[in-house]
Amino acid sequence: MRILWLVNIPLPPVLARQGLLPSPHGGWLSSMLTALVSEARDVEVVCASRAWPAPDPFECDGVRYVTLPSGPPEGGWRGVLENWSIRVDDATLEIEMRRLIARVRPDLIHLHGTEDPHALAVLHAAGTTPVLVSVQGPQSEYLAHFYEGFPPKDLILDVASLQFIRGGGLVQPWRRMRRAAVRELETLAEASDVSGRTDWDRDVVLRANPSARYWHIDELLREPFYETSWRGPAQGEQTIVVVTRAWPLKGIDVILRAFARVRDRHTCRLKVVGQIEGTPLWPSLRRLEGRLGLTGHVDWVGSRGAAEVAEMLSACSVAVCPSRIENSPNSVCEAMLVGAPVVASRAGGIPSLVTHEEDGLLFAVGDDQALANAVLRVLNDDNLARELGTRARQTASARHDQSAVAQRMLDVYAALMSGARE
């Protein structure tokens, strides 16, 4: 059986061929590929993505990698125009996908991500080849929350900046997400088979296309999180860890406000992992940090590799996900797999991952007082922290079991090729 995987970012082997460092995003895709190839020796996987500069096709660890045509990023005024442009040439994309499919001749196509411009083209070009479309983060749902918590005054400052004129700032990501949301709904409306991993994304899929066949497939995580166990903070070093990215919908402002409340009653530090400094959101967060009196108490540690993040989680007091909307955030799954006590919002698909009071604590979206109260419960009760962490590791170990998840994916592939229903 030959499977064509279409992914929306170049995976580590492609980046290595380009001489680039691995991306902090998409590591679960590499983990899934590795497990899939290990589980079924009779499966041939061809993985396609865009990359520049594009390496020649190559094989690595049993997977053949090919790259789709992509030009170098433009500079100068052409780069500004490129940043502002959201036009998609559907006819060209469809021709490109037909050529790829004809070259690979797959028995099945697995499309990861519903929102990319080529997603709809794949469905149109596939012909009689079965296509499984995997939902990641439903952009059509994220869009409504994009600017939540971002002060209007700061948005005005962003729009008035030179960065905005050059096609940067926070408006362009919103425009791209709006376009992606439209593409996603079009893709879901035409997809026959869709996979996801939470009750929430199942509802999103079936609202968009009631006749679609929905297949539940959990994801795999990066290897260091399987290998690392929570040991808790050292004496007198209480730390709250948040692994996130620089979008307003991620709720960094919520954890900052909650942290200010926690510090009124407990000595601890907040560690924010992810590339935040230097992004369009950074000036607003720094102003909020100052207003809350938190300057010098927050460690903005930047982007880190999986091993470093796993180590931070193993030594934290509590891991927090303050997002306003999520599907199945890796930050939550990875913290649970390590066995750290987790406090997360009830956003989107998170209640499918965390059972309140059993393997984590949940709080109402955007409620910084409730978040602070939940964090303080963990900080003040070592037994609670230990019990939540132990059960979280048990839950996550079963959900992200490498052999079981790979076998589930193979079963779904076989069902699609035979025309069976879930």
C-alpha cells in the first residue's frame, strides 16, 4: 500500500537537507510517520510539502520525501506586495496536484490540515483515489477569537506602524486566517472522509458536512515527552510553565493577569515558552506586564527544542494552557504525558483531553480569577499536584500510545480502501 502524505510544513528531514534547524511546530507529524513505518513494513509512505530551497527527492528512515514547487521569499517592494496578497490560483494548484498524484500513484492520500490553499485542489485532483482529510486546528472556529483580549488601543498602534505598512503586524495573520477559514469550510464540504481527535472537532466537521465519515485518530507526540517524568520543582523554586505562541487567542494576557493574582498570595515565577519577544504581540504584552507589576518576575524564554521543553515541564509546579480556543493543544498533551499537573481552559476540544478534577483542572475561558484559584490549589497542595500528575500521565500514555495510534491509522486506511464505515 502506497500512501501519499501531504503536510503543510516541511518536516525535520527536509529541513535538515536544507541545512535548517527543526521547527518547533509539527513534531507530532514526524512521530506519526516514524510509528506508521515501524508498525507496517508493507506500507510505503511518500511525504510531500513545500520547501525553499527545494531538495531533490530523497529517502529517510523508510519515508520518501518530495517537495512541491515554491519560490524564494521576495524582498523589497515585491516582498511587501507578497505579504499583502492573499490571492490563490486554484487552477494552477489543481494542475500541480494532478501531476504529483500521477507521479506518486498512491493507493490513498492523507491530507494533513484543511485550511491550506492546496487542500481543495487535492480533493479535485484525486479522482477515484481515497482521500483522508485530517483536521488540525479548525480555522473557521479560531477566527472569531483571534483578537480576543487584545486592547483596541494596541490594535490601533499596530495598524499605525511601519510594520503594518510592510505587510506585517497582527492584521495580516488575521487576514490569512480569514482566507484559511473559507478554504477550510469549502474543503470540509467536499471531503468524504475526515479524521479528528476531539468531540469538538467532530462537531465542527459534521456541521460543515453532515454526510462526511468522521474517524477518530489520536496523535503522537515528540519522543522526549515519552521519556521524561515529572519530578516537581526544587525546594523554594515554584514555577508556572506556559508553552504557547504569539497570537491573542492564546490567552497570554489571561495568564499574566492570573499570575499577578497568584503572586499576591504565593511566591513563584512564570515561565513562558515560545517565540513571543519580537512579535507583533510583544509590545502589548510588555505593557501589560508592566501595568501588573510583573516586570522581572516573568521569564520569556523563547522557542526551545522538545528535550528542553520536556525538562522544563518535569521541574514545573504546574503547566497552564490559558487559550481562548484550541482543538487538541500539544502543550496540554505533552505536559500530561510528562506527568505534570495541568490547569487548562475549557476551550474547544480541551475537555476531551482533560477530565476536570481527575487528571487536571479546567477553568472558564478568559476567567483569570478562576485560573488563579486553580493554580493556587495546585501550588498549595502537594498531594493534589501529585495525584493530578499521575493520572494525567496514565491518561496521556494510553491516548498517545505509539503502537496503538499507528495501528488505528492503518485500520482507517484499510477501511477507506474497502469502503467500510466507522
